[in-house]
Amino acid sequence: MSSDIERWVDESARVTTPDRMYWCDGSQREYDALIASMLADKTLIELNQSTHPHCYLHRSDPNDVARTEQLTFVCTQRKEDAGPNNNWISPAEGKEKVRPLFAGSMKGRTMYVIPYLMGPVGSPYSKVGVEITDSPYVAANMHIMSRVGTVALEHYKASKEFIPGLHSLGDISPNRRFIMHFPEERLIWSIGSGYGGNALLGKKCFALRIASFMARQQGWMAEHMLIIGLQDPSGKVTYMAAAFPSASGKTNLAMLVSTLADQGYKVWTIGDDIAWMFIDREGRLRAINPEAGFFGVAPGTGFSTNPIAMETIRKNTIYTNVALTANHEPWWEGIGTEPGSGLIDWQGRTWGPGGAKAAHPNSRFTAPARQCPTISPSWEDPHGVVISAIIFGSRRSVTVPLVYQAFSWQHGVFMGSSMGAETTAAATGAVGVVRRDPMAMLPFCGYNMADYFAHWLEMGKRMKDPPKIFRVNWFRKDASGKFLWPGYGENIRVLKWILDRVEGRGKAVETPLGYMPTADAIETDGLKIPAGAMETLTALDGHGWLNGTVEMEKFYRQFGDRLPKEIWEEHAALRKRLVE
């Protein structure tokens, strides 16, 4: 055992004063004991074991159901290093504010010490974290989402590096809830929440906020991206990474069921949320999925929209804040089946039609990646997979075409940096408002995003053959508000064009935005779309894009002199191309 880890654990125990301490070893026996303890104290509900073996339901406090971005801080010594994209407080002030909340916070509870490995076993790219928590729910979920116990400590012996994360439920009060990141110390503190993104510290806290800071220092990339492999008729697999903000089709793309399977096109899943990417000795960009499980949003996931996900979560899954049928099966809006009578909502109340949502809109499932039917044979390759294409996508009902390709890596970085997604009425009170979310990383970048753009540009210079960069939009609508593109499994047709472009094929025309497919470049045989839809989907809305450049400029201005000149150059070049 490492004295560094032991010293930190002992110091944390002196502050939090737990009744007991338990070091997790990652065994199945340990996981089963965690589940049994929560069933005994009724913080877990056993689901129908005939239809959902080893599946359980957890109900969280109604005030603790989502990431709390307004209470999430990046604590760098200098405010400008955190950037306008983060809430900032100095490390000294942050610790002074939050340390008292940890005092005695684990009294009467068990302290679980969770050594965990992010990334495949034996990979030089994998990294170790140690989370201390007083939540058995967190400990059980970390079992699914990472590689816990002895395997992590063995990796630590070689690396001599670990990311400490201290978490306590505290009293679950929103007034005493803080998620604190200290990137320069590589330290995470979280108190007052048991929700996944706030409490499973290996996920957004380590794998994105802290890891993105480390990646810039060490010359790699930590990105909010899925990783897939597209297999062509010859059997060759080409790997792609893709960044999508929430509600933009990320998980569905990661687990896509190809409608061109009869032609030999198949999508393999490597990861659905986070990619760590490194430049190898040949100058190629390689990626690993640092996670071992899926922490997905349940509502909208159904048998018709994502059958692969539904098969994945049929067993060995922890559900959070979904509804419960009379037959003790999980249910949520969009699952594709009727709820039946006797449905119990996510708060344990009898539910009736016409009332509030039965499942919380942010209800979740936590499931092992290994049981996904489309999981790639290479998903745990310690050397990662070579990335040939990077895709940026977001929900846009107008202006943004179905797909187009960047002119260069620099142009692609600009493309990702200017990406925006439309909000919904439920989230903002206004429909169609474009919120800038560069590379889908705005909530997760652990430092100034202007420096993040500069890091992307620098990475491109170091690669021998950088991946081609693309932008996609599955959500373009016609004048009557109907979607023009069917999406889901038909997105394989767009991926096929992307693959063709990567391999030097695929018909395209040069436009002010980039290389856009000709109206006949994307295969439409057997596709049910309105007449003229492909022309609209591949058309240039010059006026809309000119207006967009004004909004981009407003967004960029907040970064001041730190914004790379290359971004301004690409912005000016786009405006020039649009007005010529």
C-alpha cells in the first residue's frame, strides 16, 4: 500500500470522523455486499429478477437529481486560468469555505476508500484515482463505471500518481453543496450531493475537468466524446470520435444499429461519453475510453430509438429515479411500452395519466460496457484505437446542414469552437435559443477555454496525419417544423460519406462552410424522406450563417487576448467567404 494514499486517507478520516473504514477490492463479493446492505436499509429496491436479473432501483432526494453547475467550481490560483467558462474561487478561499462542511460529515457512516483505474488494464494511457465516500450507492456505481480495487493499486505502483477525490453526502442540502476542483493540486472535493455527476468523481470531475487540465500540461486530450468503429464491407474498421451536447443523439450514435447492414456496414461501440486521446510514435491520434460502464439518461431511450441500449441495461444495472411498474420493472417516458396500472413514480408515489412525469427527466441507468451487444473487440485495447475522423454535432433546427467537412485541422478547431446547440423551453423558457458549447466541453473544461482552443491547435501541429473533422446535424426541420432527416439507424448513411471522405472518396463541393456533400453523394435508396429534402439538408443558408458569425464574435470576445489568433483568422475568413 502506498504511504501517500494512506496518509491522505488517514487525514480525511480525521476530518470526517466515520464510524468505520472499508478499503474496496473490486471483487464481485464486495459488490454483492454493497447491494445487500442497500436492500437492507431500503435505499435500493430489487427489480423483477426474472426479467431484469441483478437490477435495482435507487431513488435520490428530490433536491439532488442532476449536476449542479452553479455550485461547481474550478479553483486555480489565478482567476484568468479558470476562464469565463468556469465558476472560480481561489483555492484558499474554496477550502476555507468547504472544509468545515466535511468536519464530522461521516459520523455514523462507513468511509469507503475506492482505488479505481480509468482506462484499460495495462494501458500506458490509463490513470489512477482514489475516491473516499460515505455512500454505498456511489461505491457500487464506481464498481460499474471504473476498474476498482487491486487492479488500480497495481497500476499505481508503476505510475506513482493518483488523483484524490473526497466525497461526502453531508446532509444533502443544496445550501451546503459544492463540487470543487483544484487542478493545480489535482484534487477533487464534493459534498452535499449523491447524484452521479456530482458524486462519481471518476466521471466528469476526474475524466474531464481534472484530466483536461493534465492533458494540456502533458500533451494529450481529454474530451467529452463517444468513440465508435465503422466497419465497411471488406471488414476494415475505421474509428471515429464524436462530440455532442446533451439531447443531440450521442448515445444513439454510440450504439447505432445500421440500416445498411445488408451492405456490410456495422458500427462498433468503444465508448459513449469520454475519450482520452494521445499522439503515438507514428504521429497518429489514438483514443481510449477511460470508463468501464455507461451512465446514461433513461427517458427517450427505448426499443425503437436505441435497442442496443435496451439490451445492455437488461441485467446487472442500477437504475436511478425511474418509475416502477406493478410487475417491479423499470419504466420511463419513451421506453416504448405502456406503463400499465399501479405505476409508482420516481418519488415513490402512485402515478396516474395526465400528471407529472413518472420518471425524472434526468433519471439514469448505470450498466457495464462489457455487456453491450455492439461493444468492440478493441474497446479495452491498451494501445487504444487510431482516430481517423472527429465529428462535432448538435441540435439545430435551421441553418446548420446535415454534414460538412472542415478544410483543415485549424478550420476544424474553429468549427468545434463555434458550435452551438438549441435549448428547449423546459430548460430556458425559450425555444431555439443557441447556447455556445465548444466541442461539447463548456461545462467540463477544467481551465480557460481560450487556452483549450490553443491546445487543440498545438496538438494538430504535432500529428503526422490529423483526423479529418466534420460537423453533423440530425435535427434540421422544414418550414412546418417536421424533421427532414430520419436519424437513428439512418445516420449510418452520413457516416458512410464521412468514411468515403477519410479514404479520399465521396462526392463533395467546396462551400464557404467547408466541403459539403453533393445532393446525390449520400445514399438514399430505400430512405423515406420528403421530396427535395436532401437539397435542403445540403443547402447553404448564407444569411443565417452571417448572423451566426455575429453571435460567435460575442462569444469569443469574453476570452479577450487569450483567444488564439487562428480562431479570429478563421472567423474572418468565414465572413469573407459568405459575403463574396
